[in-house]
Amino acid sequence: MSGQAFDPYDVVRIKALREPVHFEPDGTSRRAPQVGDVATIIEVYENPPGYELECSGSDGMTEWLYAFSPDAIEFEKM
């Protein structure tokens, strides 16, 4: 674990994919997450610890929704 605490609406960058991402277009997500994507935390999970993230495209539409472990994300430097 990274030891860093994140809160809802924090903006983070994906630094690692710990497992292959299974993706099927479902009307909500348009593509799979990728290392380097910037996303917003929309839910904080406690047991097990993790974060539900949403990545939006330049058109404001959701690119993907996906849950990540704390060690797979880092604060986005703005």
C-alpha cells in the first residue's frame, strides 16, 4: 500500500495496472483504463481498501469507471 490517503473528488493518475483489465463496452465506459490516465475518485472503499475512479474525455463524457487499489494511483500534480 502507498500509505497515502485519498478522498472523494481527488484527482489522481493511474501509475500501474496490477492485473489485466477486462473491458467490454457497456454504454457507460468507452475504453479500458491505461497507465497515465487522469481520473477523479468517486468512491472510497475501506475493506478491502480501494477507490472507484471515473476518467472523462475532453468532451466531458465518461471514458471509463473502474476500481483501483491504493498502490495503483498517485496524486495528479496540477
